Amino acid sequence: MIVLGLAAAVQGRAYSFGALQRPGPGFFPVVLGVLLGLVGVAIVATAQPMASSIDEGRYSREWRGWGCITLSLVLFVLLGKYGGLLPATFVIVFVSALGDRRNTVKDALTLALAMTTICVLVFWWALKLQFPLFTRG
Amino acid sequence: MLQSLHDLWYGFSIALQPSNLMWSFFGVLIGNLIGVLPGLGALSAISMLMPLTYAMHPVPAILMLAGIFYGSQYGGAIGAILLNLPSHPPHAVTCLDGFPLTKQGKGGTALGIAMIASIFAASFGITVMVFASPLLVKIAFKLGPAEIFSIMLLGLLAGGTMARGAPLKGIAMTLLGLLIGLVGTDVNSGVFRFTFGLPELADRIELVALALGLFGVADFLRNVNRIQAVGGGLRVRFRDMWPSKAELKQAFLPMLRGTLVGTLFGAMPGTGPTITTFVAYGLERKISKTPWRFGAGAIEGVASPEAASHSKTQVDFIPTMSLGIPGDPVMALILGTLLIQGIQPGPQLISEHADLFWGLIASFWVGNILLVLLNVPLIGLWVRLLRIPYRFMFPCALFFIAIGIYSTNNSLFEVNEAILFGIVGAILLALDFPVAPILLGYVLGPLLEENFRRSLVLSHGDLLVFFGRPISAAIMIVSLLIVGVQVFSALRARVRPSAVNVHAGH
């Protein structure tokens, strides 16, 4: 039921954004918004009989994995801006590898170092990507 | 007819140019590799390599991306048959009979049959493409904005309702995709829409960021700590792959039927690859004299869906190239690449970019043959690759995603977009919403709106214009029929709850 409430909220958000638009270029957004709102209502209305089929066990909570993957991407953006390609690469691989429970710190470190080497060789040296290896932002 | 053959000959001269051949080979190799690796699909592979194509000539770029697409299907079958890993939804159905065959020690034979079915179906699909495309183009020239709008609407409807899961959820996702497609500067009036004051959003949401967020990041979020390492001790030798004469004979008709199912579904816009393989499998089981063998290692259950998925892959290109209307998310990505290259797909594409169109068709043949040549000696290597643990693979893939998105515009803003879409995608996936229609809606959104507005301008605001012209009216009626059938079956399912679980698999 929480699940359904969330779905409805997503739809409702989209709806109000659509209705705020000016009529000219806003015509399409409004039509889409209304349709999305209607479909959202229909989903909520028809979802009850299916609620029992939602299998809780299938979606165990993986906060560590989710947190590490998201964090690693955010850190990539931050370090990419204020550190450069090299630290950003190292961190994205290292942090996301830690998200998997079977990886030890040593595994993650080895993997991150290997990827950083590959990154320098492929993207910096071979492809000449416009991304400084080190920068101060 | 003769003209087509002549054009095809010309196509081979393009496809066999060393540089084009090289990129085509590169594409099928990468596709095959990615297809084998669990948890990565053609969509993530194509979006990862898309930034690379911006700097390339359009012909090799498309040849490569197409190669990834069909290459990954060869790879996907390997994981499905040998390890019961449905890493790509279309191959989930191949697991049902492929894996039992492996357990009986006939994994090599199953792979061989899958490969023969693939090349047979692909050749058939290509032949259809060679002869049907010019015909379709003749019709396409007569289509006005009203017709284009109707066809797109039909495609979106079909894409939304025939994806896996509940039709309503699919439609909701299509609408969401259309809305995401609206972000940016309005082409007609120059007004910024849904940009939230961020100047970076004026240029539309980046296609690569959306695709990699939804299909890369979201998948990792979903699979982390869930995919277990499997395999070990598996050995498939080149010699095992030759099926016996009896097995070939047994597989031939299912292969043919699968090919036809795939061709039919490929020609229909919006039908995903997964539904195609499930229908092919279901059909085979229904007409079989020995239906109890299915699920316990029936070679027909491998041949038919594999053939269907490959013929569909090739036929899929017809509406994408000749009408500019992609049938599924992968086609939407390829269409996006074409648009970025400044090529407008549509009826004029074949005449204006003959090198691209015929080169692509010829490269299908070259690529499929390359794939067979690759897969036969390399099968041992692929099997070993299957054992790379997911825990090492996804951090590296995540890095490639991040750097790939960065390189589209040399800016980190798009990486933020991908993070957002990744989280949204993971939540949607957890709620059993199909995410593929979002991408379809996103790519078609601007085209849909433009054609809608244009037809309204032409008809002076009369909405009935979509029912006034014969072709458009016919397509609109089919669209309404789809909606009607869905509503009807939903109501019926409610009356008889036992009929709900028609979806095979898990």
C-alpha cells in the first residue's frame, strides 16, 4: 500500500507540473499530465487484487549496496570537478566495489588501482579525453 | 526487385570497406562480450559506446551500434543455455529448455542449434528488409503529419501495453517518457519547459544519461548482492556443438515458425523482444505433439525463441530506418544516434543516405557470419568469461558509464542526470514498472508533438483530422482496438482471477 501511495504521488507530481504550463507550448504537457494522472488513478484503483502478489522477500533491503553505488557516482562528480579524472576514477570503482558484501577492502583496492591504470591508458593517453587528470576545480 | 539486389551489391561494397568492416567487427565483438557478461545488455552497451560515435562518420557508427545489438543476442543465448542466467529478458525463455539440456550434457548441442537458428532467422529477416523497405518507403512518402502521428501513437501504445507487466503501468511509463522528452527548449516557440531554472536542461535531457541511468545504474542498484557467482567445471568444446542430423531435423520446423513469429512482431511497431520470444515458445509448446517435454530439455524450445529474437532484431530496423519510428528501446537509441549525426530517418533516408542504408543491410550479413566464426572457436573463452564475478564487474561498468556520460558533452552535469534516473529507475523496477517504454516515449516525444501540432495547424485545429484521412483513420482504429482489448482482458481477469498468471517464467 505504501508502494501504491508512492506511485500515486509520482503521478500527481507530474500532473501539477503539467497544468502550470502556458497554453501554447504547454498544450502537450497538459494533455500528457492529465493522461498520466488518470492512468495513475487507474493503477491505484486496479492494484488492490494484485497487492498479494508483491513478494517482500524478493526485494530484500540492500542499503549498503544502494548507498555505495549512489555515493560512488556522487563522489565521481564531485572529485571530477575538484580533483580530476584520476582520483574520481579511483573513488568510483573503490566505493562501488565496497557495496558488494563479498568484496574485501583489498579486493576493492586492487580493482580500483587496475581500473585507474586502464583509465589513464585508454581515456587519457589513447582517446585524449578532455578531462584533466588532476585539477583544483 | 532487381533494383534491390543491385543496391544490396552496392551495400556490400560499403560494408566491406576495411574501416567499416573493422567497426562492424568491433561492434559484434563488444556486443557478444557484453551479451555473455551477466547483468549487462545491448542497451547499456550501446549507450556506453554512443559517445564514441559522435566523432565518427555516420556509416561506421551505425554499423558498429547495430553490430552490438545483434552481437549481444548471440552472447545472451550462451548465458541462458549454459548457466540458466536470464541476463537479458528476451532469453529468459531460452533458459527453460536450454539449461535442462546443459544438465543432460547436451549444452553444446543446444548452443549449436541456437546459433544455426540465429543465422537462419537473421538471413530471413535481412531478406525481408531488403525487399520490404523500398516498398514501405513508397507508401511512406504519401504519409502526412496526421498519419505519422497516428503510427507513432500506435507504436507507443503497443510498446506500453505489450511490455512485460501490467499494461497500465506500461502506459504510465510511456507517458512519463513523453514528459521527460518535453524537457528543454520548445522548438516552435523557444519557451523553456520543465528546466527548473537550470540552463543545462535547455538542451533537452541527454539521451545517453537517461538510457544509462535507467538501464545501467538502475540495474546495478537492483542486482547488487543478488547475482550469485555460478558455473565452474563447465566445459563446452567445439566438437560438441554440431547437432546430429535427427536433432537438426527436429529443430528445423520450430526454427522456421520462430523466424516467422519474429518477422511479424518486428514489423509491428512497439512490440518488445521479450514478448516475441515468449510467443514463439508458447506457440511451439501448443502445437507440439509432446508438450510435456518442454521445460525438460526440448530442443524445439531453444530453436524457436532464438530464431524469433534474431529475425525480429533485423526486421526491427525496417520501421526505424524507413519511417523514423523505432519499434523498441534499442531502436530508439539507434534513431537517437542518427538524429545526433544530423540524419533524419524516414522515407528519404534510403535515397539520401543510400550508403548508410544498404551498407547497414549488407553489414548485417557480414556481421552475422563474423559472429558465427567468432563464437565457434571462442566458445571456451565465453564460458570462462561467464565466471567473472559480478562483484568485480559492476564497479568497472559503473566507471565506464560515468566516463561515457561525461564524454558526451565533456560535462559532469549529465552524470548527475544519470544518478537521478538511476535511482528513479531502480524504484520503478522495484515496483514492477517496465522502464523500457520511458526511453521509447522520450525519443518519440518531440517527433510526436511536432507532427501533432503540424496536423492541427493544417486542419485549423480540427481534432477529427486523425480520423478523416483513410490511412490515419485505420491506424487510429487499430490503436483503439488495442486499448479495447486490454480493457476487456483486464475486466475478464478480474472476473476470473485464475487467468491472471499467464506470464510464463518467474
